[in-house]
Amino acid sequence: MISKELIEEITRLDRARAAMHKPKPPQPRIQPAPVPVLETVAAKPVVVATKPHPVGSKYHQIFDALRMAVAAKVNVFLVGPAGSGKTTVAKQVAHSLGLRFHFNGAIHSEYKLTGFRDAQGRVHRTAFRNAFECGGVYLFDEIDASQPAALLAFNAALANGMFDFPDRNVQAHPNFRCIAAANTWGKGATMDYVGRNALDAATMDRFAMLEMRYDASLERRMAHLASNDYIDLAEAWLELVQKTRSFCHEHDLRHIVSPRATQQGLSLMVGGITAEGATIMVLRRGMEDTSWGRIRPRIHTLIEKAETIRQEVLVRGATPLIPRNDLCSA
């Protein structure tokens, strides 16, 4: 005979089994979180934000970004076309930080960088050593025109903070800052800069890259200074220079029209050269005949306009150009 307790236990097990097979109500579906799409480095160029500077400023628009990087003890690789003002802005950064400015151009032997001991035992110092040992902003200009093998010692100095000079080992000064200036990105020769070398990856790894382009506002101030503040002549010549520059880019010509051409052309015209003569001397220099034949008809009207204004300036009694040393182009 089955006891009452056994019947209750069997009933409980049956109910539990039935509950296990009972379908569960549908649960709300949770949407998976979207996976963020990561941009590759090459997908978008790096743009350095620079604060707009007032019209008439003597500083390039890249000045603030360069100054902050140098102040933060970051080695900067400054890339820009000829005449964009790389040397000038490096000097201005050094002055603003209260540091001495040291400079050298392209080197083809490591001894131009490290110095050497001559036959009498005297140690010949270099700009690099003076900056490295005593502090200051060191500008290695035209680094992409230097021999890559001569830069290997330079790499070690930047990476290790010490350098083995001919007479002794020297620790980097706390105020040593380094800027390298180049016309290319270290990849080798281009159509415009045919004498450049490809730089070693170890050299490029030591620097943060900063691009420096022509500053239209600064170029306008340069034009006003070079024309003795004859604004109408400066604006007419500036228009001619910028049009020529845009046409060269449009036709992909191997030709550089830098802000230096703005200064030189105005200096020539104020000094007595015609607008036609200044154009030939400054804007055409090095340009092939076929290229000039494509550019010349498109700027003819602007040349005549500049010459008309030049004649008006002469009638008003313009004096020869007075040298200005508060702004230079490099």
C-alpha cells in the first residue's frame, strides 16, 4: 500500500518536471553596442590647429604651434617650401623662449656636426655642440640635403641625451631644443627639390612632423615693407606673384614662386626696374621657355597694371628702397 507521503513526493516531482518543460516567455532582445570604426593614420592628414593671427603680424601662423612644441622639449621636423620662413620662425621661437639660437646647414661629414681635434690638439666646436652643451634652440637647416650616413651620430644624441664629442662625453643641457628644417618629407628628391636625400627611418623617428606653408597675411606685410608702404604698388605686385604661383601649380610646373619673390620684385621696382624687368628677373628665373610661354600670356595684364602703378608712384616722388631689418624671409 502506497503511503500518503510517497504520493505527495511523486506529485511534487511531477510538478517540478512539468515546470522545467514549460516554455519561457520571450525576452526582449538586447541590441549589441556598435563597434567604433577606427580611422587609420593615412585616412586623414594630421592638421595642426593654429590660432589666427592679426593682420600685420610679423609672426607666421605656425609660430604658436612650433613654440609650444619646442617649449615642451619635443624635437620638431619643420617641412615647408623654399622661402616660407622656416629659419625666421625658428629664430623668433628662440627669442620668445629666451634661448640662444644656433644654426647650421646641410652636412656631408659627421665632423661638421661633432667637431674635431686638429694636429695641435685643439678641439674645434660646432653650432650643434654649443647648443647641446650650453643650451639653446638648434636649427639643423636643409637636413634633407645632408648625407644620411652623417646623421647617424645625430640620431644617438637626440635619442640618448648624451654625445661622445672628440674630447669628452657630454650630457645634453636641460635647455637644449632641436628643430630640423627641410623642403621634403624625408622621402627623397621631388620634382622641385631634386637635390634631396631620403632620410633614415631612425632619423625621422626622433621628430614630430610639422608642415609650414606660405602665409598670405605675412606675405602681404612683407610686400608693404618692401614697397616702402606704397600699398597700391604692393597689392598689384602681390596679385601678380600669387597668380603666377597658382598658374605654376595648375600646370604642375617645376618652378617655385615664394614670398621671397614678393620682396625682391618690389625692391627692384622701387629701385627703378620696370615691372616687366622685375617679372623677368624674379618670376621667370629658371623657368623653361615652354613653361614661360604658357604662363606669360595669362599674367600680361597684371604686369601692365603693376607698371602703371609704378609710374604713378614715381610721379609722387618715391625714394629708393630703405632697408628694413624688422622682418626677414628665409
